[in-house]
Amino acid sequence: MNTKTLADISQAAATAEGRVTLWRAIVAASEAATMLEIGVWKGAFAAAMLAAPSSLSRYYMLDPWRRLPQWNKPFNRDDAAFAAVFDAAIAATDFAAARRTILRGTTAEMIDAIPDAALDIAYVDGDHTLRGIAIDLMRAYPKVRPGGILGGDDFSATVWQHRDAYEPTLVNPFAVYFAEAQEATIAILPFRQFAILKPEEENRGFRVVDLVGEGEDWSLRSRLKPRRKPVPQTT
Ligand SMILES: C[S@@+](CC[C@H](N)C(=O)[O-])C[C@H]1O[C@@H](n2cnc3c(N)ncnc32)[C@H](O)[C@@H]1O
């Protein structure tokens, strides 16, 4: 485990006011130069990272910005809506055009445009279904350098993040199982964030550092508990 990185993340978690200030603090403390965001939408998070005074010199923005037939989640709009969302992402980050790289396509389509071990930080905020988070973590991990961070959003306490008509969100617990498979530390952070600390070869070892009191039960069963109040199936 990288003790300094964990200390930086813990300090950021203790003082952050939201996920943007949390990741800005992590970027600054780790002096990250190269970062990837999977799932960019209108570029609000990307703009916030690029606008912060930091050492970020390359920011990869990976998103298909198109309708995906297999993605049953509320953000999956029609192609016309995605064209406007793409324009918004470009406009929001134009001030940092020289430091951004646009990768327009799904993770599976575009991730190999990034060399292995090139990233200090990868931030996963795309398809949070079981299929999506499995693809994103498995494909992004080799792109992160040993000592770097693979983190993300929507580490939801329940799989029923959206209405019942939608596919469940499986970032939690899949990210924990993935960290175990990689013999890495995973920090559970406030604002439904997580960070997997990719270890150097000699520092491998699975550990969950729970900074929000999620508990020790990482079973899928505990996240499948029915909603307290059924949510209507209509849109
Ligand atoms: C919740 S939004 C991202 C929000 C953004 N990270 C922010 O903080 O402002 C999810 C995005 O994931 C993208 N997405 C969905 N499936 C994807 C996939 N397979 N690969 C990459 N991006 C995907 C969608 O196009 C959408 O823009």
C-alpha cells in the first residue's frame, strides 16, 4: 500500500465539501499530471479539474456522446440530445483545449488510445451497471501507473439508485471485489466516491479503508434489500 497516497486521500476526505473539492484535493496532493475521466457528460467535472491550480498537463475525456442500445440508465438520451451534450462538454473545457484529449467512444472502443501505465488518476463515472463497471475497471486499471489511483463516482449504498425500470447500480460492491482481485487497497470516501490505490509490485495486499462507516459487510445481498417504499414504474 502507498501510505502517503492514503494519507493524502484521508486528509482530502476529511476536509472536502463535495466530490469536486475532494478530487481537486486528491489531484493536488498527489501532484497528478495525467488524468482520465470515463463518462464526461457536459464536462462539468472535467472543467472543475482543469480549472483548479494543479499540475494536470493531460486530461483524457472519454465518452461516446451517443445513444447506447444496451445502456439502461437515465442518462442514456437520443443522439440529438447527445450532440448538444457533446457541444456543452467542448465549450466547458475550451479554456484548457491544449491540455485535453477527447476520446469519443465507449471505454472498450477508446481506452487503448491511452498507453499502459500512463495515468496518475483514472476517474470512472460512465456506465454504472454491473456490465459497465466491470468493463471500466478491468480496462482502465492497466492504464494507471503503479502508485496511481483508479477512483470513481456512484459508490451507492443500494443497487436501486434509480427507478425500478432501470438496471441496478453495481459500483458497490464490485469495486471492492475488483480491489481484492488486484491485491490493492480501496478507500471508501464521502459523497459516494471510491479510490483504488494501485500498488507497486512489492506492496500488494487487499485492504478496505472505510472513511464513511459503510461497515464490513460487502455482500451483494446486503445491497439488494428492497426499497423502503416502492417507486412507481412510470417515467
Ligand atoms: C453520469 S454521466 C457523467 C457525469 C460527469 N462525469 C460529471 O461529473 O459531470 C455518465 C456518462 O457516461 C457515459 N457513458 C455511458 N456508457 C459509457 C461507456 N460504455 N463508456 C464510456 N462512457 C459511457 C454517458 O455518455 C454519460 O455522458
